[in-house]
Amino acid sequence: MGTDTEFDLIVGMHSIVAALKNSNRRHYKLVGDEDSVSELKKLTDLSDIKVEQYSSHKVQEEAKVLFKAQGREYHRVPGNCFLQTSSLDVLSPNEFYSQVKPGTRILALDQISDVHNAGAILRTAAFFKIDFVLVPPKNSFGLTSSFYRIASGATEYVKLVEISKLSRAISKLNELECLTIALSEHASDDLDQAIDKNSGKAIVLVLGKEDTGISHAVMRVCQHKLSLESQGEIKSLNVSIASALAMQKCFAPY
């Protein structure tokens, strides 16, 4: 493959292994030094992919070329290994709506732009077997090598849906008889009762940006609100930590 920008660079051992096992991707090449390639051979089959083995310095030089081809700033590749593969399939809203059914688990990210938070949230979503994650357009945190590394392979198991106007999407999901829940510091709903009453419905959990929370437009169309009650002097949590507690609350009963 040449300098076409339509490819993903996957870094991090767990992320590379998960991507290699994703039959929906087309893998172009795996680049690594002797140690990293040897380690990957212990973790997965490399017989069907082109493997280029170089010194650690040469691996980084090869990575620089591909970062530049993508128009991204170069960051040192951890572990001296990376996978060049086809871009991750991201669903359109209409493709997504057609797949929503009773029991579907959906996570929606409103205005979240920090790549570390987004990657950590996606990893937790895979842990809770979330079916779909609604993400902002690509100019937010972006599907970068850093995002793939932090997500630790979760992108290969959870379907992503790019949503440009989340309030409209939540309204549509309400029409599809989903239970829509916003994580908010100002919640007063009896969420347990709402979940029990709507047992079997698709659940949509909405998370907002750490400093500003969920936008007013999105909050208005969510049916219920969920708050996490502090038991100590610290009254707020990083959104990636809060997301794990909220997912436990919303999805563990099912």
C-alpha cells in the first residue's frame, strides 16, 4: 500500500492481536522488531499477513512515514511494532437504526473529545458487551493510533456509529421505544424502577464531556437521568471512571 490515507495504524499488542482477528479488516502489513514479532507469534497466527521485521530504529522510521501519510503528528510507537490495516467500518445512523432491537445495549458520547477518556470508555463498553457506541464526528477524538492503543482492542468488538447531531439521534431512539438515560449530577429519577418497568427494552446510556456535561439539547430528549452519589469529600469523577459505574448500574441487571 502506498501513501493512501484510508488506513488505520494499530499499536499496542492487545490492540494488534484483536485487529488481526477481525475478519472485516484487510491487513496490509505488520511491522516490528525481532522481539515484538516473536511475541506476537505467541499470541496469534501471522501466517496470512505480510510481516516486515526491522531494527527498532527502522520500525520507528517506517511509522513516521505512515503518520505523515495520514497527516498526523508522529508519536513513538510503543513496543516497536504496528499494524497497517484497512480503516475501521463505522456505521451511518440509518444502518444503526435498522439494527436496534429489544435488549440492544447502546452508549452515546456527547461532546467527549479527549482521546484517553474515549479509549478507556470504549474498553469498558466492550467489557459490558455494549452493542453500539455513538461517537462524535471524526474531528473530535478521532480514530488514531493512540485511540486504538488505549481502547486495547475494544474497537474490534463494539460497533461505532458516527452521529453529527446526537439530540436528533436520541429522539429517534425514543421513537424506536428505547430507554434513554443521561448521566447527570442533577438526577432525581428512580432509575431502578424505570429499568424494571422497561425490562427488555434497548437501553441508551448518554455520557457528557467532563467539564460541561451533557448538552442541554441532548439532556432535554433523554427520558431519565442517572446520578452517581458521592460517599466522600470528592464529588465528581473522571468521565471514564463514571462511565464504568454507570454501565454497571444500567446494564448489569440484564
